[in-house]
Amino acid sequence: MTGPAPTPHKVLKSLLGAWALAACSSAETAAVEEHLTDCAACAEEAVRLRDAVSLLHPEDSLDLDPRLRSRVLASCLGRRPPRVPVPDWAAPYDAETARLDALLRDIGEAEWRAPVRLRWFDGERSMARDISAAAVIGHLRAVDGLVATGLGLPDPLGPETTAGGSPEERTEALWAHDPDGQTPGAARSAWRAQTTAMIRGVSFADGDAAERSVPYGPFSLSLRDSFVDRAFECWVHATDIAEAVDYPYAPPAPGHLRQMVELAARMLPSVLAGRRRAGLAPPARTLVAAGAPGRSLHLEVEGSGGGHWHIPLDSPGALGSPEETVAHVALDGIEFCRLAAGHIPPEEVAVGRDGDGEAIRDVLLATASLSRL
């Protein structure tokens, strides 16, 4: 019994182009490659054709650009407006929680247990604490609960919590109840359900909701400022997690970053006054009536989200004034945010300075003192 007749040389030569493009059937490919072992002329032609094809189709990596998810998310956020628009002052929180959720979707269970370093400034020195990514998400839930309850949503610490009202007390209470954090899926789902409910709640809130007071323990913020504060902390801790698991993470959109910087600048006079009461800053030099121009520092924040502010130095009720400026500091917007997050010691921040050295030192320390666990 004889096998199939061999394919003629002329036919095999005509298939070389299709073979070079990987367009032959499996039977044709086998026949061509067997022929190339015996026919030097066809083998030489096959090499030339394969080289030509490689020039037409350069090899590309199959690995996705690690920034692709962030770009797609940013594009989605910037396109179709929602049926019920999110207030401008809640938009940074909406965007930052979505970006953190994308990061959490990408990391594996082992990375949820990886040590994440939290850093802050306690008013006198830099502090640090290593916890898991799951515990970081628990921390965000606990502090977000201050805002959630103000919107009539359930408290993540439970209906009969005995924890104090400060962010630190609430966080420690949650960690004491669940020191290792929930399983990754449960931790992320509980946090995301809460953030989504908060965004929905504020979108349907009445027009006066923005100025509603939210207690933070020793101080209060308006609901408007609370959402910007929570967006800032979400970004800071998302960056902490990203650094721990070697994940690329970009800063917020410029408009959102500007809201965060502006809130920090507005809070500085009160923080300066609090540091004086605690004996951590020298006494005020010149007291003026509330609303009157007073001794000021010109804060210049450069780059994305930047701007100019005149910070009253001696009384939180005074009016910052260019005419009363005694010092000027200039620093990059991301550097300013890292300082406000307690991620850079005040003495190490890259800053241009001119004028009253004591005023500059007080403002840099006050900026770092905005941070907390």
C-alpha cells in the first residue's frame, strides 16, 4: 500500500509566501518545512521572505501598559456626565475612590497582607506604622464613617459604637475589633459599598448640605470640606499601598489637586493657633481684630493644583494681606501635599524661602501637623 504522492516542487514553491505569513494549513506547513530540508533554493527564498515579514510586522510585547487602566478610567470620568451629577466638591472623592478601587482589583491576596507603611507628623516628630493593605482599607472606612453618618448612612463601627469621635480613636476601635482586617474581597466590598453610598447620598442631598457640619472629634469641617479631606486621604493611602506592592499610581487630576491644596491652605491659620495653644509654636506677635489685615506669609504652590495664598500668622480670624507679608515660601504642589500628609519631615522639604525664618518654620510645621494617622 502506497502513501499519498509527494507535493510537486512547483506547488511547494508557490506556498512559500503564505508559509512566511503563517497562513498555511497545518498539512501545507508540514509539507513546506519538509521540502525546505531538501531544497537549498527554496530554503534560501524562505529565509528572505521571513525576514521581509519581520520588517512588516515588528514584534510587540503582549504585556499591557501598566498605565492603561488609569488612562481608561480618567477618560471615562471625563466623558459622559451622570444623570444625577456629583457636586464639584465631591468629585475628587468620587474619582479617588474609583482609582483606589481599580488598584485593589489588580492586587493579589498575598499583596493584601504586604506591609504598608503609614506615615504622619504628630506635631513634634515624624511617626510611622506598618499595617496590611486590608487594615488601611479598614482605616479609610472608619474615618469615612464620620461623613457617612452625617448623611444618614450606617456607621461602619456599628450602631452602638463607644469609640470616640476622632479619626484616630475610630481607627483604633476598628483595628481592635478586627486586627488582621477582613478577607480581601470582604474588605474591598464593604469599603466600596460605603463610598458608593456616600457619593449617591451627597448627590441627592439638598442644596444646603454642603455647609452641614461634620464633627472630627476635636474639630469640625463642613460637608464640602470633609469630602475634599477624604479624597486627599484616599489618594495618600492609595499611594502608600501602591508603593508597598510596586504599582504605578499617578497624582489626582489638576482640578481635584487644587481643591486639596486650597483646603490645606485655608486650614493653616487654625492649625497655627492650635500649635500656639499647645506650646508648640511661639506666641503671636501682633494681634488684630477679626477680619483686619495681619502679619502674613505668602504661600506659593507651584505646578499642578498650585496657586497663591496669604496665610495670617498671628490670629486665625485675621485677613491674610500682601501688604503685611513678612515671608515667602514656594514649593511644588505634590511636595506640599506630601508635607501635609506627613510623608516628608518639615526640615527636609524642598522649598524656596525668603523673609522671616521663624514664620517660615512655623508654617512648615503647621502644614505637616495637618497630617494624622
